[in-house]
Amino acid sequence: MGLPLVKIAVAAMAGRSLEELGFTEEPRVPGVFVKAPVFPFRRFPGVDPVLGPEMKSTGEVMGESATSFGSAFAKAWMGAGHELPLEGAAFLSVHDRDKPGLLPVARRLSEIGFELTATAGTAEYLRHHGLEVRTILKVHEARPHVVDHLINGEIALVVNTPLGRESHEDDGMIRRTAIKYDIPCITTLSGAMACAEGIAALKKDGLSVRALQEMTAD
């Protein structure tokens, strides 16, 4: 392309046209880039980590991969201070409206070797669609319940979308316990799928690093 992008920007600010500078086509993006916000949940014990419209991050990190979204996401997620488990049990509990969207997430987690666990309603839905799922009790039902399993280290990953007013207390206890014990807790289906792809990339290729020169060579 000729001039580095920084020099092109400076020349454009000085009045030269992009055509004069030879910048007549979109530059090639040298890979996949994912940004992740950093939230300070660990600094506030007992705070429910579900996101709201007024929440603000305390920073951002970026993950990069030459070809893989999953790898880029995994780097960003880990850079934000989170762990990504490579095996174990995934606990799934979502609102009824989210169950169709949960299905591809559950299938992907099963494909990469996770045991699926869920509360009764979610477990029944997933079994109806051909998945093997172990039912775990809600907090108010009996013991051992889901929070007991989290404390005992028997769950490696939590996917929990807000279930509504009737389950608000259970939801909050699940999410707060997950944060306390450093268990990844995902509260959106898009985030859960991204997390599954990140785990798949780590299991397949591990972590890799590219030199800055490789990304800026073009």
C-alpha cells in the first residue's frame, strides 16, 4: 500500500487527498480482533455481576488471532482476568424465552467435552432436543443445590440469563457464588457461544502470539 497508515493520516490532515497518497482501497485486516471490557466485580464482594444499562467498565483488553475468532476471544477473556475451563461440568439455567437460543450453545459445549447440567426446566428442554443433561436442584428446592455444587468445585462454567422476578434470589446467589469462587459466569447467550468457541480454540491450538511486525507488515 506504500505509506504506513500513520503517515497517511498525517498527510491527509495536512490537506493531501487519499488518491494522491495511493490510498484507494480498504486495507486488509491482518487477523481477528476481539475487545473485552474489564469489570471490577471482585472488588465488591456480594455484588450481583449481571450487567445493567448504567454499568461502566474500568478498562478494556484486546485479543488477536491470525484466523480464529475463538482464539482471539480466549485471549481477550483471559486478558480481562478471567479463566476459561477446558473441561468439567457446565451449569445452564435460562429464561424460557432464551431456551431456543441456548440449544446451539449446549450442543457446542457437549461437542467439546463438557458435561451438561441444568435446572429442571432447562434440562427437560435440552433432553427433548437430544442432549444428555444432569438435573441440578434450585436453591429453594432441596440440598445439595446448585450453590452447593459451585462451592464444592463441581461446576466449571455457568451460563445464567436472568429468569425473572420469581427466580431473582436464586439467580443472584448463583452469580455471586460463581464470582466468589472464580467460576466463569456468562449472562448472555452470545457471550456463552463466544466462550464455547474460545474454549474449543484453546483445546485445539492452545495459545499463540504473533509479533507486531507480522500484523503491520502490509
